Amino acid sequence: MSAVRHDPYAALRVVTYRDYMVGSFLSNIGRQAVSVAVTWEIYQWTKSATALGLVGLINVLPLLVLSLPAGSLADRFDRRRIILRGAGLGAGISVALAALSYFHAAVPDLEILRWINGGIRELALVFERHSDPAALNFDVPALPLMFGLLLVAAVVRILTWPARSSIIPQLLPNAALPNAITWNSSAFEIATVAGPALGGFIIAFAGFQVVYLLDAALGLLFLLLLRKVRYHQAPAPAPAGSRSWRGVLAGAEFIWKRKVILGASSLDLFATLLGGATALLPLYADQVLHVGPIGLGWLRAAPSLGAFGMAMWLAHRAPLAAPGKTLLWAVAGFGLAIVVFGFSHWFWLSFLALLFTGVFDNVSVVVRQSLVQLLTPDHLRGRVTSVNQIFIGSSNEIGALRAGLMAALLGPVAAAVWGGIGTLAVVGVITYTVPALRRLAPLHTLKPDT
């Protein structure tokens, strides 16, 4: 008897999942465009690497404080309703960013704003000793307000993210879940290609405000599509005790006992914390490669171009036979590509190196997300996703802070190169401390662990 044919479009044939994925895809395009606009606008105001690092700090604080309660909310309440409210609030925040950007010169120079700007300047002078203090500018009264709006946006994003991730298994049959995870990764990577590139072009030809208003419009479109979404599988009832602190921490307890998930998440945490170079891209675009906002948009898009190509290849091939070993090799390749990027002074070599970081990172994303979704019972998915969010988000945001401060102390090249070397060291440690990861069975054979 012939083997069952692999259907690369199994998840996309489910209308419920397809509507959700399209809406999420559009909202991610807006968010990625805003991430380019915010970092470039703040850098234009300040000319400070420390200010870019503070963007990462602002994003990571709500992550560390709110992720576990957000996971508990996703397991106790209707996930679709949580996402709807988050989409509406996010659109409102983007409108506020557009207004602040447009009227930033009219913001009054209040004492409290001068005091905050003075504190940021003193922090920048601690790290940016190689820079001319006169070149740093912390005299824009709108800067603290921009940081404040970014903090509110981060709070909304963190509170809704566990619901956004854990709702996917409820939208389609279990057999189509691994394929859905791959396509979800593909949609995210397309958004992170289109978003930064689109953001760079819009900044160059229309201004920052148009980027923020585009994000608001796409967020509202996500809200409209989400109202059409219906559950394919009924949500699991909230378990008894889920409101207690023991219940809130149940996701962390589950991951601690599943060493394979713990190893994969730890690998991503430390590799991204050390090897992440996104926060350095405005510096490279301005000081090293001299390519301006359009070049910055393409540098931001390069990893996602590579990741999208890899995601399409993974979707059209049979499931990985040895996903754990593939994951370890992929993260090692990511670290090596970061080293090449760090040394490069040629735009196209830098672009190619960043493209390969996306190729390797997508393998990590698909394997890690598959492990979390496939091995976790539905009544725990929100809380396990929230812990995984701490691993992912803290590595991205603390990594941005690490990169910004290290660039301020040693320069962007040293920050990138040593980060890549640190990533290679992490791969070696995880390879020998979590042997179960090397022996991981094919993903399509994995079942939830009760």
C-alpha cells in the first residue's frame, strides 16, 4: 500500500484558520513597519545607540511582568475576545503615535520631560564614551512621550500574545496543526519582509506618520476578519485552581519537566540574546554601510526573506526526520552568519548574511513552536505559550538592549561579532546538556503530554 501523500496546503483548506492567518498577517505587516519607523525616528532625534537599546528595555519590562498572568487569562477566557480587544487598542495607540510624530515640534518643553530627557542623556554618556557628547541630542520633548506610547503598546501586545498563539489549535483539525504552524511561520516571515521594506519606503517618500496610520488601518482590518472566525474545536474548560499562583505557574512547571521543550527554548533564548543584531541595523545603515532609511528597510527585511524561503521549503517537504539535530545545526549556522554580518562593510554581503540568519532562524521557529503546540494539552496552552513568550521576547528585547549598550561601549562591529561567537558557544552547551534534543522523534509522531 502506498504511503499517504503529504498535503502542503492542508491547513489553508480550513476557512476558519485561513481567515485568522490573513488577519494576523496584515496586523504583523503594520507592526513590523512601525518597528522600523520608531527606531529610525528615535535615532534621528537622538543619534544615540543607547536610545535604541532603551526601546528594547521598554518592550521587555511588560514581557517579564505580565507574560505569566497573560497566559492564565488565555486559558481562562475566550481567546478570540482577548485578541479582538487587543487589536482595537493597538490601532488606537498607532493613531496616537502618528499624532505625536506629526506634532512633535509643538510638544511643550515641560519640566518633567526635560528631567526624563536629562536622565536618558546621562545614561547615554555612561556608555557612549567613544562618541562626541555634542553629537547626542536629548532635547526633543516628544521623546519621553514616544517611549511612553511604546510602553503602552508593549503591554497590550504582551497581554494578547498568548491568546494569539494558543488559539491556532482550536481553529483546525489536529492532523493539520503541524502544517498550520509552518504556514503561520511563513505568513509571519512574509510580514517581516514586507513590513520593514514598506516602512523604509514610506518613511523616505511620505513620512513617519503614514507608517503609523497604516498600522492602525491594518489593525482594524484584522479586527474585522477576526469577527468572522469561529472555533473548529471547542476551547477546553479552565481547570480548577487556574486562578491560583500554582495555576499561573503551571506552564513553567510543565516546561521544566519536558526537557526537550526546555532545551529548545533555552537554545533560542540565549542564541537570540547574544546573536540578535536587529537593534544594530540603524547604526550599520548610518555609520558602516551608509545606505539610509531605504537600505535600513531592506536590511530589516533580509532575515525574513531567508526565513520565508525556508518556510516554503519546509511546508512542501515531508516532516523533518531528525528535528532536534536539525535545530542545533541551524542555530550554529545562525551564529556564523551573524559573525559574517558583523565583519562586513559591503551592503550586499551584509544583506546576504542577514538573509541566511533568517533561513536558519526559521528552522528554529518551526521546530520550537511545533514542540510547544504538539506536546502541550489545550487547557495549558495559554500558560505554556506565555512562558515560551518570555523565552522568545526577553531574548529579543534584552538582546536589543545588550546590542545597543555593547555597541555604545565597543562599537557596532564588536557587538555583532562577539554576539555571533557567543551563539556558537551556546549551541555547544545545549548539545551536550540536553541529549534528548538530539534524539527527538519526527514532529508528526509527537502527542500532547498529559
